[in-house]
Amino acid sequence: MPYSFAMGPTGLLRRPLAFLCLLLGLLAGCNNSDSDDQPAPPAPTIQLATSPALGSFLTDKDGNTLYYFARDVDGTNACSGGCAAVWPVFYTEDIRVSGDLQANDFKTQNTASGQPQTTYKGWPLYYYAPAVNGQNVREQPGQTTGNGIGNVWYVMEPAFSIQVATKSVVDKSTGQAAVRSFLVDSQGRTLYTFGKDTRSPSTQPTNCTGNCQTAWPTFYTASRVFPSALTATDFGTITRTTTTTAGPYGEATNQQLTYKGRPLYYFAADALTRGKVEGQGVTTSEGDQWQVALP
């Protein structure tokens, strides 16, 4: 017998179908909304911190300060034995940097013992872990107590335009080797001063020109960011009578940076190689010597 009320067989079918369609539509809308949500990018493993006294410097993902060692100017880890306990190497397999840094400035190399270590612009990176009650304990995040220790350890500031390096250097005038600290550019290339610039300070812009300038290219950088061992007011600028040719030593300019009143130079025989020091003690026919720029 057919049903006589409104919810007959046809009505019973229509309403569940309409409800099912509505439910499917709502679920589809939720799925579309979820697909629009992008996952948060992974946190950087290397980032920047800032200090009023030290400026910006590198830290790991947890904010632990990273340092460079002046004796690593050749680009290899020179910290071994007891040094390695106080200055543990920094290494991250997955290099992810904050927006102010360039990932291609970071590389990985092995120490003499085969331990991987992350480098920045050729400088191996370290933590600081001083001895506390006979145990080496790493600094807390945000601390920079290792900066300036021994005048060879410094926080790594990405914007450094000049750094301090330390190594054994052979003096060409005597043939003797001695450990010296000296200035290098941001790529670890040695900077020199010229004896004639001290002997004849009034003619500094013309003391090294022509073939001299070819052998001893001038150094200039507009940036003034240095490790804490250096004082910005010790640096100045002179204007030369000739303009350098743009090339591997920088942009063409007639400006030259000075340190404590003495112009700074490269030595072409160093072949743009970090840590190479072939110019110490080289003497001109007039008796003027070239020396590494001492901090």
C-alpha cells in the first residue's frame, strides 16, 4: 500500500541525499583551506646576534656565540690538544642561515684529527668552553666572554673589513722566522706598510707609484668594521695622484686606507692567497723596508 503522508519513499531519499551533498561540500571546503596553509620554514642553524659593544656576530641555532682564531689565517684549524678542549669546533651538517647571511659563505672541512668543522669565509668556527671546577663548560647563549682572549680569539662578525691574523713569518731581510700578529683583509690576505711612508710622510700619495704600485697594490675599503683589538679612529684615508685599475684587489679608486697614519698595501707575490706572507722584510734599493701591518 503506498504511503499517504509527505515523507514517502521519495521524500526519505531526497533529504538524506541533500544532507550528504551539503556535508561533502563542507569537507571539501575545509580541505581546500588546509592546503593553502604553508608549513613554517625550518629554523636557521646559523644566525646573527647583536651586542652594543661588538655589533653583529654569528651564533648557532640556540644563540651560542661563534668565534674565529687568528692563527687559522691559512684556512686550517690550528687549535689542537688542550686548546681544542677550551675551544670546541662548531659543526652543523645542515647549513640554514638567517636572512642577513649567505649560505655559500659557509663550508665544511675536516680538522687534522678528521673531525668535521664549519667554516665562514675560510675561517674555521668555534665555541668557547672555559674550565669551571675542572670541567670545560660551554658559554651560555648570548655570552661573548671569549672575545679578545689572548688577542687571538674574536667573535665572528660577517661585516669585518679587516681582521687580525697571527702566524710564523719569515723576514726576507734576515731569513729569520718569528710569530707575528698582523692585519689581513676580509679574505685573509696580508696587508703591509712601507718604510718610505714613515720616512717621507708628506709625500705618501706618491711614495709608491708605477712599477712599485704594480708590485704593491693599494688597499682601500669604505667599510669600517673591525675586531675589538682594533680601534676605528686609527684608520683613515689618503687620496693618491693615480687611480688604481679595477681588478682582483677591488674597485678602481684613488683612495687608500691608512692605519695609524701609514698607508696599507697588498703584495702581488702573495698571489691573492690567504695567509701568505712573502713581503715581510723586502727592502728597496733606497733601504726602505716593507713590513706586515702590525695591530
